[in-house]
Amino acid sequence: MRTLPNERLSDKHRAATPERKCILSGEKELRQALVRLAISPDGDVLPDVHGRAPGRGAWIGVSRDALEKAIADGKLRGALARSFGKSAAGMALSIPSDLPDRIEAALLRGLTERLGIEMRAGNLISGSDRIAEQARAGRVRWLAHAADAAVDGCRKLDQAWRVGMDREGGALAGVRLPLDRATLSVALGRDNIVHLALTAAQAADRVASWLDRLLHYQGREKVTDENLCGRTAEGAASPALTIPDSDRVQAN
């Protein structure tokens, strides 16, 4: 899980954070870095990205490509049968053909919902001028740009952030989101959202956790302290994603 530029998770904190094992890779990860799968009453295997569904769950931490391969060769079905064990005895497990799509949509929805919650809580700010002012004052804890944001605008805000964090010579930069400005604007109920910033450390960790999971599932690099900018080597924006109208976050 990503930590902020001036903070590190202590060994004590890491030890207190629950871990789960991916049923496909066998690797252990922090619970919030994985995706939980649950069984519906009808036997359907569905994503439970919030980890709240009742009953026994199974955890995966592989990319979408790896999941699709595991579904095709039957590895996922076998791993699920072993993981659910007696709780699925006598039940015909059904793996929806669009399970990979459902997981990605759920992660995307979780990210935009979290951004909406932080906005309503007063932790999220937008607008280049306002972000630049807060960044230079050292009040920005997390910075992000829409997938189609202009490179020059991103660089100016990145520089303002480095000044405020006393990291002018470092690699600190805002992350390029897999969402374009139109999608962000509709999701958050505001006009023309191109850049986002969070001013609370805990809010930044909450949003970064959702973003890390989404990027990892998409097969992209996770967000790290020293490589926060998601641009390609040529400075091109990452492909933008769109979300259905039913999944938009309605801002109050």
C-alpha cells in the first residue's frame, strides 16, 4: 500500500494490518490490496470489493489478464472450490462470463465513490489556481490529473507541490488517473474537473488504496512514493475509462 512522501508505515502498524492469501498466486498481501470474491445465494461468484458480504470469501490479487487465463483453464474454479470448502458443499458454483468486467467496474466505482466521499467531507479540492495555492503552502497530501489533462498544466501543479513539500529536486509528481475530465466531472458532479488534490493524509491513503488496486488489476504499475506520475515516457496520457450513469457519484 502506498504511503505519503513524508510518512512511513511502522513495523508495528504493518504487523497489525490483516493479510490475506491470493487463491491464484499463493502470495500474501494486505487485505486492502486484494479483491474479495463471495458467493451469492444462487451460487454465483461475484466481486465484493468492500469485503462486507456475509459468509466465507476468497481473495485474489492478480491482474485482469491473469484472471481471464485462470478462468479459461479452470484454475479459478478449482481454487474457489478449495477456498470455499464446506461452505459451498452441494452448491454448483457459477462463474459469470463477465466476472473480469464486473471486478473492474466495481473497483472503478469504489474509487469514484471514495473521491466523492472525500469531496463532501471537505478533503478534496479542484481547480488549478486553488490547488497551486494550497500546494505551495504545503497543504496538499495527494495530487492527481485527469487522463486527458494537458502536460504543461500537470507540470506546473507538480512543481508547486514539490515546492510545498520541499522536494524541488525530487521525483514527486501527481498521478495520472485512468479517468478523463468528462468522466471525473460527471462522477463528482462538478464542471470541468481536470486536476484533483487531497489535503488530509488519511484521505490520501484511502484514495490511493483504491487507485492502487485498480491500476494493479489493469496490469499497470502501482502508485508509489517515487513514481506518482502515470504518464508514459513520451508524456502521453493513460487510456481513459468511462463509468455507467448508474455508477456515478452524486455530489451533495
